[in-house]
Amino acid sequence: MAGIEIDDTTKATLQALADEAGLPLETYLALVAEEKQRERALAAGAEAFRRVTGDPATVAAFDAEFGNPMAKHAPRAA
């Protein structure tokens, strides 16, 4: 881990996790970094989804374009 300084306790913890995974520390850290990038991308996507689905005009436009599946299954009065 050239160029990166971490305390001994953290390094030991990371090494133990890498050992448990059966990976060299550098490989383990690369996988952790990839996972964190995926988490960040998912969080950004989820935020965009919440923003878009929270806008009634966007939902109406989507329903107009693709149909509203809930309308097909809505209960009818007797």
C-alpha cells in the first residue's frame, strides 16, 4: 500500500478481513473500493428515482406513455 498511511489497528483489521476472504490486502481493498462505487451509484440512482416519482407531472407523463398498470387492476364498485 505504497503512499497510503493508516494506523496499525486499522491495517490489522483490514488484513484480517482480507485474510478471511482469502485475498491479498491490495486485492481486497480494490474490491472494497469497487463496492463503495456501486453503493454510491445506487444511492444516486435511488435519489433520482425518488425525485422523479415524487413529481406528479412526471408520473402522469410516464403513465400516458407506457400505460398505468394500476388502472387495469383497480377494484370496481359493485
